[in-house]
Amino acid sequence: MRTITKKPEVLAPAGTLEKLKTAIRYGADAVYIGGNEFSLRRRAGNFTIDEMKEGIAFAKAHNAKVYVAANMVTHEHDAKGAGEFFRSIRDIGIDAVIVSDPALIEICATEAEGLPIHLSTQASATNYETLNFWKEEGLERVVLAREVGMDEIREIRENTDVELEVFIHGAMCISYSGRCVLSNHMSMRDANRGGCSQSCRWKYDLFEVDSLNERQSLLGGEPTEDFSMSAVDMSMIHHIPDLVEAGVDSLKIEGRMKSIHYVSTVSNVYRQAIDTYCKDPDNYQFDPAWEDELWKVAQRELATGFYYGTPDEEQQLFGKRRKIPVHRFIGQVLDYDEETGIATIEQRNNFGIGDEIEFYGPGFTHLHQKVEQMWDEKGEPIDRAPHPMMIIKMKVDAPVKKYDMMRKKR
């Protein structure tokens, strides 16, 4: 008989306050966000202190936690103001800060006592000796390097009681745990200080310059492969039992810059899979609907990264995607009238009468139907909802709930 000693945390990305609330509604036990300083995602909707306060209040009302990523690599003068920043997020109730730079760790530990520190994956922790070192420095949790395999995780768990966090879904960096200077060289944006331009995802060709200074492709015409360094995305949805039995404490979803459609869908799927396994591990069966659901959001092909061996060419995207998501996020439910069976919708993409649509919500609920009737805010009948964020009403075939999402096939 399998015994579950601890159900792992579902940790979701939250690039904005809306995404924070969405992730928690759709099953996340915790979210990670960025502040306006020291984060590695400058283009994410990083949080002000007031936004953090609102997010913390919402999380605590739903028994969830909020972590702040402050995982940049600091150069001289970059750490200015770090002590004040850490104290301010500690004092408003942030549950932990995620850090990679030893200087920031030292500042946090000495100038913001009481704020739990988690080691970022950027620090490339790959063995239990390293984890025990950081435990002695006062850290509670380590986000393992993405290059750590499943067998290594089991050995690490046997030799340390530091909390383990691992990535289970999302984009994979082509470099070693994010240690890359391609972006610095190609676009003058420092990847390790929050400015990565994802140069590895660009299309490259090989040229020579002849005596007339004319450029000619050495590959002969149009390149047959569009990409040179683009890794596929990670998904561990088929391997929840391995992760739980290995003793991982937190299962992390990548994507602070992804949409609420992505955050809600992926959080919902992993919540369902983890709960199903932990409830009855001896009779657990993988549900193909979980994988089908993941393919309704935008992503590359999916693989398991380094968990079961070094990735080969099948885990790299050279040309066109072999599988393309075909669903589009089109709206969010704002209200539902039980007497009339009419839902109020905030539109996010064009849809209209005759479209086959799908509602989905927390707890892995789904409703498929055709759009038959629609009205604008004034109650006038309309055929389509073409304008971004417009409010419409529509007849639904079964009850829906506030914050349920809508999508349709492209």
C-alpha cells in the first residue's frame, strides 16, 4: 500500500493581480509574483506594495500563500535598497522571498529577519550537500535546478530535510538553469537582471561573405529548420506519482507572463491530478482528459526535460510545431442569473451566434454548447461580440459560475 506523507503544493505564476486571483481560484495553493525591484521578469506586470497587499489579503482568505521572486544576479550598486524592500514585503505578510544571489540572501537574512528565504533555481542547486549548506545559512526551501533528474531528487530527499521545489510545467531555458548571456550579446538586455529577449528562440541561418561583400547562405536557399536552440516545453502531468513519492514539497508552474487562460487551465489540471492521486494512490489512474485540457492553451510540444535522462533532439523544436493548440480564450463569466439561465460575459476575443464554445471552471467543470442568443449591455440583440472587453449577455444551457472561463476552437 502506498502512503502519502505529504501532498505537494501547487505553485502557480502570477504576473498580475488578476492572474494571482485566477490561479488561486483555479486550485493553486500558492503563487509567486515579482515586485518592482530585483525580479527576473521586467516585462511581467510586477506588483506594487499596494497590489501585494491586496493579493496577500485575497490569498489568505483562500488559505493560499504568496511568494515574491527577487532572483536577479546583482552587479555593483544593483542591491541598493534591497534591505528596505525585503523589510517592506515582510511587514505586509509575504510568505517567502525567492532569491539566487548570495548578496541578496545575506541582506535579507540580516536586514529583514523573519522573512523566509527560498533559493531560486537560478542558483543551480543540484546536490544535497549544496542544500544542506543553504539550510545552515537559514534557508527553508530550495528550488532545484531544472537539470536535476528524478533519481537525483530521491537521493537528495533522503539526505536533507530542506523543502524541495521543482518545475513541472512550462517553458525550458536552453541554457544551464538560466545562466545565459546570449540576450546580453544580441540585444544588450541582461538575462540575469530581468531583461532576457529569448535570443535562443530566434531563427538563425549560416552565411558567408564573398569578395564582393555579398552575403550568401551556406545552407542553400531557405533554411529547412527554423530554429537552432529552441527547447520544447516541460510537462510532468503523466508523472505525478513519481513526484509525490520522491518527496517533493512544491510543484511549480512556469509562466508569469502567460495569460489568465493559461494560468487557470494549467493550475486546474495539476490540482485535479494531484488531488486524485493523493486521495487514493493505490487505485490511481491517469485521466487522458488532463492532457487534452493542457493542449487547449498556447504552448510548444511537451516533454519531461531532464527528469528521466538528458534531453535529445526530440525535446528540441527545430521547425514547425508538430502539434498546435487550437483553442482560443474568448471570455470570462461575470454573473449568472439562475431564473433566466442568462450569463453576463466579459469578452476577451471575438465570438458570436453559431459558434461552438466551451465553459470551464474550478474543479475541472466543463460545459459545451452552441451560442444561440446574445445581447449587449443595453439589452439589444447582437450577432457577435467583436470589441475587446465588451460586456454581453447570453443564454447558457446549464448553470455557470462567476469567474468561469470561455473558449472556442480557432
